[in-house]
Amino acid sequence: MMPGPLFAHLDLPPVPGERGSGVFARVAIDASVRREFSYRLPKAWAESVQAGCRLRVPFGAREVLAVVVGLDDAPPAGVPIEKIRIARALLDETPLLTPALLRLARRIADTCWCSWGQALAAMLPAALRRGQARRTIPVIESAREPDEAEVRELEEKQPKQARALAWLRRAGGPVEVREFLNRTGLSRSPLESLSKRGLARFGSRTDVLDPYAGTTAAAIAPHALNSEQAAAVNALTAALDAGTARDFLLFGITGSGKTEVYLNALDRCLEQGRGAIVLVPEIALTPQTVARFRGRGGEVAVLHSGLTDAERHDQWQALRAGKVRVVVGARSALFAPIPKLGLIIVDEEHESSFKQESTPRYHARDVARERARLEGAVCVLGTATPSLESWQAARAGEITLLELRERVAGGTLPPVQIVDMRYEKTEKNHWLILSRPLETALRSALSRGERAILFLNQRGFAPAWHCPACGGSVKCPRCSVALTFHRWRKKAMCHACLAEEPQPTQCAACRGPVTMVGVGTERAEDSLRRAFPEARIARMDRDTMVRREDYEELYRSFAAGEHDLLLGTQMVAKGLDFPDVTVVGVLNADTALHHADFRASERCFDLIAQVAGRAGRGPKGGKVVVQTWLPDHPAIRAAVKHDYRTFAERELKERAEFAYPPCGRAVRVTCEGPRPDRADKLAEEAVALLRTAARGAKGVQILGPAPHALEQLRGRWRRQILVKSPASGLLAVQPALEQLCQREHVTVDPL
Ligand code: ADP
Ligand code: ZN
């Protein structure tokens, strides 16, 4: 589909034979080729074209969207003028992207191994990337209550329709059709069948607007800062006043009042007539953050993947026009077109969700620092558990360290009790979910009318099926991942490709019966309901949080005291600030440690420290109970003592020993193919190329090829090569990596 230009009067047909107009645009295209292309511009609108505008250009047999990155008055050397094709349309009257954003995209392309065009495409909201203007959005909703016979019939004969219907009914209102397709993995046809049956209704909306219009912005009066906060604010406002780029690490324990520091820095930034970006790691946190920032009187835009395309487009345009100067959002908000940027805040900077896992594979923390540098802005990385990258940079003096060592509400961090599950388990309670100490703690909190948060980093009912006869497990047919049982769908689900399979009954290898093993949030919820029948229990994970509004609704109802126990995955670990939560339980601290990732210990430490930080934020104090099978693991021991420094020093030593980031650079090259031998062949070629490049380069190691940790994904076989080099750089292998990232079936990923 090729949409019309936004400015039709500028859309001239190509002029055959037009020569020597004297203006050539260099453009970047959203494709993996890492070069720019030149086009001639028709005289009639050549003058209107500037770097940062979008063009529509012929590309092979297609017509594609391109972003102008430069203008020349001569064709590229050695290319005859008649060989240069003519651009077809100009889509923007004024540049959509500022020179700083163009440069930022270029940096991303060079450091994350993608093309300039791919990096630019990632900066634009989808609607602009496709070259569209506003449009109506098709929506779907359930139309009437189905009767039981109907439901039974669908479940037996039309499982896809049954699932679609169940999903729509859960959603409880109109949902964009696109969102439905994305979230369920179903096609459009079950919707059409449901609509014929009168069970679902198609509609449309042209909306937009403010996605958080309903958010109540309780005016939050500024707090009188304590001395640590005041010192941090002084440092930040001095840097803002100096007007030059500078990076800060705000290392403040949970509950130390980091947000108040951000708000004070933001006030100064706005007084200066500049704008700000506030990044949060999880869209579940945006309503809370938006409410806090809005509460101080300012208009706040929101950008994240939970919005519709049209909503995102409008928010983006409002920022670009300077109507709103502050944006709160996830990763992509980093590219908000704020005209005079003064401040970038990355809250919970240690979070792994700031790393993008598809092209361009950038880390928001690095891009935030780079953007701040390009625009003379102040960048604040805030966290209770700094990433080792930031910690090391702070130690090296590249980032200024600001510390908040005290909780604002007074008191210390809550005491943490470790429960060694090896001693709690008995024959009878094999899938033990609540140890006696945790159960006791919950009981006494509930009896005092206090509340608790329970954390389990595993969704679904049971994470695997096991065959007691042969020791096998039930795998996804297309991925090398054990299937998780989700009871509400009565399905086995692959958490890698999100495909659903019927519930297995026998082992694929030996045909023996299989049994479910392990505990996910669904199963834990059951146990909790049995143990505390009176308690009001809510669950927060990706199965219960289907739509964006679900987070807001649960956040609101929990804040309003409508639940006693909140059980959830990492969504509950971050940011939540409720003073009457006095107990926090970590049901299984070890899940994060079982990953084949050099950051596994760091993640485990962060998670425990973060969840523990949800407890004892009020005058009643609090307590944390951590259940683990590995009570002696250094990450767990340090987290229990709230001892970040000891953990970080120890971990950095280990990273240095093995030359892992931040003590060295690591890049993963993944080669994939439809069959193992095809993946092997590609990987052999890649490794040969890298080895040749690395020959003689000091300290560069090329490891592999080896099977990828997730060897098979969506039916494709994967091999990986690890490139490690000293922190000083990958110079020797850079050209080889640039060559590889343009190949089909190869991805190059900075770790
Ligand atoms: P953190 O992000 O560091 O964990 P928050 O920013 O969530 O901490 O702050 C915790 C709570 O303390 C919030 O409810 C906040 O409004 C409050 N607060 C912050 N600063 C002060 C202060 N100086 N005096 C009193 N309360 C404060
Ligand atoms: Zn799968």
C-alpha cells in the first residue's frame, strides 16, 4: 500500500528528460544496505527540500519512503546524471527530523550495526514511517452475551473463534483490529465469522487525542527536599544553567525520593524554556509517572507501544510543534522531536527492557547519553541498583555520581529474611509455593490490615511438563523451549514464539504420561487463594494485563486499597510506591539465575533489591521474605544485605577476568537457517570472515560458532558467534561486522 503524500500540491509527476536541475538529495532508506542513495529533485520543489524531510522515491521496481540526509549540487562522482532517478514526491514542508536526530541515527547505525535508514525509521511513529496522515482505525468488540450452548459449540468446533471471543470479552470494549491480531496471533477470519454470528461487531474510530486524559492528576505539592536531595538538585540545576551536556548517575536507594529530584530538575529545565524526556522501563509505570509529572502543573505527552498508531502520531506532532515540552514513555520516547531539549531522565536505568531486541539493537541508556551530548542537554540515569556499565563509568569519572543514601520516610531498608527452600520442601508439598515463614508474615500483615506484594518471575500455571519415565520434557515443535501450561486458555504456550499447542498428555519420545512441573503465577494465585480465602488477591502479569487500560485499572484499584495481596511478575517489582505495603515476598529468587547470560547475577541482584524496595515505604516499616534454593549465591547474599557496592565490585572483577562488558566489548553474531546445516554453513562463512579480520588485532577473540542459547526459534535453526574485544574498541573487526549485518539471515547484536 502506498499512501498519498501529505502535501499533494508538492507531488509532481517525474519530469521525463529533465536535466541538470542541479539539486540532488542524498537519502537513507529503511533497508539493511548500509549506504546512501542519490536522487534528483524536480525543480518545482527542489527548494523546499531539506535534510530531515521525507521523500517518496523509486527503488528497484518499488517505490519507498526515504529520509533526506543531505543535499548536493552535483551528482555523486563518476555517476552520469541520467543514471540518477528522480524523486517522486516530497512529504514534508519542514523537516520532520532535526539535524541532531539525523546525527543521532547515524551514530546508532555505526554502533549497533544497522543502516542509517533503519535507525531513522525507528525514530518515526509508524504512521509517518508509512507516509500516512491521519486515518480511521478499524476496531472490533464483542457484540452480545453468547449463550452456553454457543460457547460449547465454538470451543469444540471453532477453537479459534472461541479464543477470539474469549479475548474480546476479556477486553471489555472496542479494541483496534491490529492490536487484536498482534496480541492474539490469530488472523482476521475468526473475527469475520464471529461478526456473522452476531457475536462481534466491527467499527471504526478516528480518534485521538490524549491517551491519558482520564488520568487523575492529583496536584502533588513539592516536598521540602532533604539535604541529600537538595545536593543532587543543586548539581543538576547548575549543569542545566551551564547549558552544556553532562551525564549524572543518581544512585538512590529505593524510597529515597529520586522522583522529587527529577521534578526539581525538570522545573528548572522548563523555566529555561527547554523540554525534557523521561524514560521509564515498563509501560505499566507510565500512568504513575505521568500523574506525578502532571501533578506539578505541566502538560505531559506520552509515547509507548501501548498506544494506537494514531495516538502516537498525535503525541509526536504535539511535541514537534512545541505545544507540549515534556514526554514520558518507553524506549522510543527517546526520539521525541523536542525542539529545545534540556534534560533526559532515564529512570530505573539498569532495566534490561531499555535494550531493543530487534533492529536497530540499541540500548536506550547509551542513546540517551549520546543525544544529550549532541544537544547540549543534561542526562540523569536514576536507579537503586546501577547497571555495571553506569557504575563503571561513574568510577571512571565519565558520569557524575549523585547519591541518596537515606529513605525519605526515615527508617532503613526493610530487613530481608532468606528462606532456604531445600529445608522447607517435603514429600507432601512438592510444589511448595509458600514457605512457613512467608505464610506467617503474610498472615500477620493481613490481620493488621496491611498489604503485601508477592513476586514470581514466571507466568502461566506450570512452566514445563516432565516425563518421569525417560526424563524428557515437552518442547515447542518450532523452538527449543519447554512449553508452559496456561490454565485460563487450557493451552500449552511457547514463551519464545507465543504459539499455542494443545495440552500434551504423553511424552513425544517414549509415549509415557507426562506431569506438570514448576510453579507460575497462575498456580501461585491458586495456592494463595486457598491459604488466604478472605484476602482480596490481584494478579499482574501478561495474561491478566491484556490491554493498556488493564494496568491503569489495577494500579488504581490497588492504590485505592481494593486488594490485599498483589501477586505478579516483574511488573510488580518496579516503581510501585505504596506506604501500607509492609510485606514483600519473593517466591523464587533463583529464576533469574538460570539464564545462560553473563548478566544473570546482575539481574538477580537487581530484581531482589527492587522488589524488596516495595516494602516498608511508610511509617509502619516492613519486611521482605526471599525464598530460594540457592541461599549461598553471591548475588542473593548481597541483595539480602542491600549491599550494592560489594556486589558490583565483585561482579566487575569477574567481568574483567572474562573480558565481558563493561570491561570489554561483546557482540553476538547470529546466523540462522531453515535447517541446521544451512545455519552451520552461514556461521562458518561468518566466522571465517571475522577470523581473517581479527588476525593480528590485539585482544580480539572470536568464539564459536556454537548453537545459540535458544537454538531453534520459530522453526529456524540458529548458530552464534561471540566477538569479544578490549573496551578500547572493535576497530579491527568493524568492517567485517558491517558487512555481516547487511547479509540476510545474519544479525549483529551489541551485548
Ligand atoms: P524512589 O523512586 O527513590 O524509590 P520515590 O521518588 O518514589 O522514591 O519517593 C518515595 C516517596 O517519598 C514518594 O511518595 C514521594 O512523594 C515522597 N517524597 C519524596 N521526597 C520527599 C521529601 N523530601 N519529603 C517527604 N516525602 C518525600
Ligand atoms: Zn515456539
